[in-house]
Amino acid sequence: MLDATRDLIEGGGYFGAGLNQVVAASGAPRGSLYFHFPGGKEQLVGESVRRAGREIGDVARELAEAAPDAVGLVTGMLALLGDRLEESGWRRGCPVATVALEMAATSDPLQEVCSEVYGSWEGTLRDRLAADGHPEPEDTAVAVLALVEGALLLARAHRSREPLERVTRRVAALL
Amino acid sequence: MLDATRDLIEGGGYFGAGLNQVVAASGAPRGSLYFHFPGGKEQLVGESVRRAGREIGDVARELAEAAPDAVGLVTGMLALLGDRLEESGWRRGCPVATVALEMAATSDPLQEVCSEVYGSWEGTLRDRLAADGHPEPEDTAVAVLALVEGALLLARAHRSREPLERVTRRVAALL
DNA sequence: ACCTCATAATAGATCGGTCTACATATTTTA
DNA sequence: TAAAATATGTAGACCGATCTATTATGAGGT
């Protein structure tokens, strides 16, 4: 159910993930949903976003250890996210962004989840920058995350990898 | 009706703008909506996004003429957008972003509108950078737009101006 | 008379959420 | 050890609310 929710969320956000579609895609019956997620849709989406955030965070952390420098880490993530995005027909961008924009002002629990996920991503980025001796690790980590999230947004809006490629060419200036 | 739609869109995207709320907020009756917008909700939202995009684009173009350099233009926009965002209780971010993420893969007309709006913003930014003799005006324009959009997203997710301030401090490196 | 547009009732579908019934497994009790 | 009770989920029908869209009607100006 969490995986089905995530797929639907990535395509169309909180409201794009109808509970009917979730139960249809997961094969589980309606009643089971409210047994496992008594908090209803809000809880289901919250746990799904947190789960997806941890997944991507793990990939980023692995890449942060493997990459030779911060530029390699960011360009690597951009390439990975670009593949995912294009292969899915411009559906799978950031699993957090859409929910964050839709619900940040409406739902306190979901805003908190989104904030935590982004905070953890900023943390792994900041740690790598600090380890490299970057002069402004905190400001730069947030800026880089904003740059990547913005690039994903523009890529989906244009249905093209071009924004990702342009950002990839310019990210070194920020680092 | 277009203004009411825009307000609702900024808060919660395409699905956050129920037509019942639109007609209630605008004071117009239900039927009038489908007289003026025979294309239904898709047309209404599309025109509203285009209208909002032109508004912000106009502000950006004025600021592009008034600002002493590209850094001033971007920091000016960030300050303006930050005010709007905080004053509205973290509701009014980018009127295009949420719809773009929700509908880019679903609705061809709306994807086209979002792509055009972002394209026009990239254009004014690129022109100013080219006029300043910047070496990579096209790549940089897209990167700066991505940076600003990402900063707005993070600010809404965290319900804080901090991401905007951090990005403001680091944007000079990109320019 | 004609066209433009306002007005509100209503249709039909879908929404998130709740309900009861049922199956299986585990624990308690005699 | 057998029977009863409880716990854990499955399963899908069903609810009111809300959604977008359509319809019929009528006011007002030309």
C-alpha cells in the first residue's frame, strides 16, 4: 500500500493519489487500509513520503561516500534523477515536492514530514561539504538542494532533460 | 473568477482549487463559470496560471531594468517573494509550481501553459544576463530560476524564510 | 425578437471514511 | 488436551459529502 501510494503521489501529489486507486493498485481491500493506517489518508501519505524520502536519502548518502568531490555527488544525483524522470514519462520527480507544495499550509503533520525529509537531505549534503572544507557548508547545502529540486520541477514542466543538463553544467559555480 | 482561482491554486494547487470554492469566493454563480470557460476547470486554471505568470513576469521585467546587476535582480525577487510568502502564512509561493508538478504528466494543455510561463521567465533572465555580458546566459538563467523555485519550495516545506536567506547569500556564486 | 449573460437546481461520478461479517491464528481456561 | 475466548487481519458493501459538469430559466440591453 505504501509503495502504491508513493507511485500515485509522484504522479499527481496528495490529491492525485485517490484511496480507490491505492487499494486497486495494491490489491488490498478498503478495510485493511484503515486497520493499518487508522489515521486515514493523511497518515498513509505521511508514512509513504517518509519512506520514499529515506530511500532517496540512502542513495544520496552512498553517493556522497563514493563520489570524489561534491560536484560529482550532485551531478551523479542529477543524472540518476534524470533517468528516473525520463524513463517514467516525466512522472517520477521528487516524491516530496508535490505533497509539500499542496499540503504545507493545510496539514501540520504532512508539513512536518516534508520538512524533516528535506532537513535530512540537507544534512547529508552539508556533512559532505563540511568534510571537504567548504567555506559555507550550510548555506551551500540548502542552495544545492534548492537547485536540484528546482531543476526537477522545470524538467517536469518542460517535459525535457534540458533543465537538468543546464543545471549540471552550472552547479560547479555554486560549489 | 480568475483571481479567486489563483488564490486557491497558490494554496493547494489544481485539486486544492475546488470549483465550489471558486464560485463562492468570486461571488459568481455556477453556470456563469461554464459560460465564460466552456473548457471547464482545465481552461479556468490554465488561464489563471497564465495570468499569474504574466503578472510575476512583469514584476521581474521591471526589476530587471531597475536593478544595477543580475545579483540585485535575483535578490530583489527573492525578497519580494519572501514577503509575499511569509505574509500569507506560507500559502502564496509560486502560482505555477504546484500545478506544474500535479498536472505535468496528466494534462497536456496545463503542461503547455506551465512550460510557456517558465520559458518566458527564463527569457527575461537570460536577456538581462546576456546584456551584462555573462559568459553562459542560457544555462545560468535556467539555473537561477531553478534555484529560486527550489528556494520557494523549501521555504514552504519548512515554513521559514531561512532557505530564501541562505540562497540569497549564495546566489552571487552562480552569477 | 434576439443575443448576452446571470442564476440556481440538479445530475452523475468520485471522494475519504465507516460498517459488519468473516477467516485465521494465538492465548486462555477447564 | 480440548474447547472457548481473544487477537489479528481480510474483505467488500455502504455512507454522506463533495466533486465537476449540465441543464433550464429568465433578466437586460440592442
